[in-house]
Amino acid sequence: MDDSAFIAALQLTDSFFPSGAVTLSHGLETFLSGQSEAVDLSQLLRDYLERKIAPFDLVAYMHAYRAVAEEDIERLHRIDRYLNVSLLPQELRQGSLRSGRGTLETLRRGVEEPLFQTFLAGVNAGKSNGHLPICLAILHSLWRIPRRGGGCMLLYAFMVNFLSAAIRLGCLGHREAQGLLIHFRPQVTPLVERALDSPLEEIGAFVPLADIRAMQHAHLSVRLFSS
């Protein structure tokens, strides 16, 4: 990865980037609402990474990255539609769309590559939806961020957003969050390795309680996060 790609990676991963991801708690706010017992954040984060983000978002990302390398716009749209129908909880689907479209709109005037603009036009025309993993795959490939490194970025960004939500919800301190990032660092590579060779047809997540908590979030009387 050259310096330009490295800086691009930092830009996309930084919470300063206005994708809207910082407005999501991924169901964590519901987990913490009205709980009499402490939530094991480390175990919950592990479940999200191993059973939801890696086998779902990350696998879709890997296939989308290949489609960009082959300049196959139609395949990109198919993967995006496949991701859309596979993400059953409405709240999680809307969160992924909000972040993806936020990314597209933020960069639509700064990224002139034809493939990016063609995909954006297709999303605006209703050919697909613009989920975040697909949008990241397009940008990572165009900006020469390696596929493996981009996969690590996707997992890292989720961990940071998840732990940031925990901090804002008052159940975790900054130092504890940094400790968890260090703890999970060695587990990122095996998850990326597995996703590299996973067929798109095997995409799937199985964290039913997390999905239920995400669906219940809209019914909280007071909410800090949008989903």
C-alpha cells in the first residue's frame, strides 16, 4: 500500500468521516436499556464479529471488491441486491443503507472514477440499494487499498463504532475500550482469511438476540441512537 492509499484508508476509517455510522448502536442501546445485570461487552462484541459482521458484511465486501477489479458493474448491483434481501431486520438494513448512501453522497463530487459514478447513478436509478460494504469495496479498490487490508479496516471500523457507542451509553471507559481493541486485534486476521474464500451463497449471520434487540430499539421511549 503506497502513501496515498494509506491516507485514503485513514480517511475512510476515521470517525470524522460523515457516513452516519456513529449514529448507530447496532442494538447495543437496547441491550443496555433496563438491564439489571451488567452486559458482557467483550463477549457481545465477539459474537457480533464472528457471527454477524465477518460472515455477512465482510463476505459481501470481498465479492464486491473482486467485481470492481473486473469492472463488473452489473455484478456489483447483484451483490448489493443480494445483501439487501439477506439482511432481514429492517433497522439493521436501514442502518447499512444510511451509512452506504452517506458514503456515496459525501464523495460523489470528489471521486471522478467512472465506475464509482456509474454505480452511484445505478443506485439513484433503483438498480440496487447502496449498502455500506459494497460502497467501501468500490472505494478501497479504486484507491488501491489491498483487499485484505480493506477487510481488516471494515472489522476495525465496526469495533470502533461499537465501542464508541458503549462509551456514549456510559457503560465503558475510553481506556477499557482501547484494551478491548488490543484484545481483539489478533482475531481480525483469521476472520478476514475465512471471508476471502467464502462463497457469496453462504453469506449469513446468526446472532438472533442481537437482531431482536435491534428490532426492539425503535420502540424505546428514549433513544440516543437512531438504530
